[in-house]
Amino acid sequence: MPGEFDFIRLFLSHFPRARVPVGPGDDCAVLAPQRGALCVTTDAVVEDVHFTRAAFSPGDIGHKALAVNLSDLASMGCTPRWFVCALAMPRGFPERELSGIARGMAALAREHRIALVGGNFTSARELSITITATGELSRPPLTRAGARPGDLLYVSGTLGEARLGLQQLLSGLKRGAAVRRQRRPEPRVALGRLASRFASGALDISDGLAQDLGHLCAASRVHATLELERLPMTAAVRKALGPEGALAGGEDYELLLSVPPGRGRAFERACARAGLPVTRIGHFSEGSGWVCRDMTGRVLPPPAGFDHFRAPTAGLTLRNSKAKPVALLLP
């Protein structure tokens, strides 16, 4: 039976050697920053909370574990540089599945030129992957506290597909654009770097726009008005969830941005030239909290977002490889 260091060697074999003073294999990695300040983030994906091994391939799991951390780096406007990975897995975990996790993670790492520089393996009852990622800043960071009264509110991409994808997985559907958005979120790293030239504040949408817009307003001490008819959605999401469902859905990993009004047009033009879709969905003013208005101007109560410690499960189950019922949280 392979041991801890066999698993380490197998996992590392899928990644290029990191160009750092000290990399994997020592007690710590030694890094050599080249530009400016460093951003550091950490996040985890946990079996039966963020994925099941029945509905997600090993490659999906590895991709998602890194993607959610890259999304945090993107929201600050920084360039990804290094990451460490702590992987906990059950005894007897198949080597082919470990290789699949590594391949999915390594492919995304190559795409964003971020190097694996260390980590840890341990045994556990369920599979979980915790990543700590760092990026370098060439400009001041975009933060949740940066929005100001008068700023315009933008969101990237489209909303609600990850929520719809989870619903489809729970109903037994295994393919489609929405399912892929749930399994393999795409961090908006290029947009984050571009937005750092124009935006005043930002955060990524991990718990649903409804939840995360509240965080942006609270940190910036501003009020937001969201125009419901402007929400960017695919036809499938509009039909299945509607605007309110898209607002509440988590795991979109799009960027929510505040942009000073004098920079709005230039920001939109720069995004169009770069092929990075953004949509203006509202504005900020003095006050606190936020409201959404329909096309008639009527104020609607905002839906709740997702909270790991408050949200109930959806009451739907997937079957994992051992035919054990598994309840996934439905944001």
C-alpha cells in the first residue's frame, strides 16, 4: 500500500518544478516577490459540501479547489504567483483519482501561471482540499471597502448558472453548460487585473450576489440600488430560476465591482476590447444596505444569499459510489 510520501511524489509529478528559492520537499517554501505587495487567500472544498465524488470527476475537484482561490485573488486585482495545497483523503484512496485531482488542478495552474510550492497530505474520513494562494499587486488592491456614493455597480459574466447546474446534478443530469459552471468555475483573473485600473472596490460572488452585495455595502458603508431587469442571465437561467433565483444562487465566482462614474465608459470600452463581458446593474448612494427595483421602479425585498452555517439543505440527494445518500447544500 502506498504511503504519504508516495502520494506526495505522485501528486507533484503532475506539476512543473516551481522556480522559487525553496519549493516542495522542505519544511517551508521560500518565495522571491518581484513586483509589489502580496495578497494571500485560503479556501477549502470539502466532500459532500462542495462536491460529491459521484457527480464530480477527480479533475473537476482539483480544478474547483484552485479556482475558488484564484477567484479571491482576481477580486483584489492581483496576478497569481504561488500556492500550497493541503490534501486530506480517506485511507485506500485510489491513486488514479489522486492523479486526476492533480491533473485538473495543474491544468488550471498552467493557464494562470501559478506555481505549486508546497503542501501537506493527511488521512481523513472524507476528501477535502485546502489551498492557500498568493498573488502580487502592481496597483493598490481592490477591496470591499472601496465603493463610494455615486459609484456605478457592475457585475461580470452571467449569474445563476452554478445554482442551476447544482439543481441539474441533483436531478440526475450530468452534462450541459450550467453543470460545467458548477463543476469548473472560471476565475476572472484577467478582468480583475484590468479592473484595478478603473474600479474603486470589488469582491467575488461566492455566496450569491444577494449575500455578497450586502458585504460590499457594509464594508464600504454605502447603499446600493440594483436594477433587476439588468441582471445578466442565460435564457436557461431566466426560465428555470428567474432574476430572484439568480440573485440568490452561490458559486458564480463572477466579480462585483464599484466604478466611479467618470470612469464607467472607459471601463466598459476596455472590457469590450479585451473580450471580458461586464454589465452595469445599479449604483451606490449614501446610506446602508441595498434594494432591488423591477422595471416599473417598484422596490422588491432582496432574497437571502448562501451561508454555510445558516442555510438548510435542499432536501435532495445524490448517490455516491457507495450508494449512501448524500445531501448537498443548495445555495
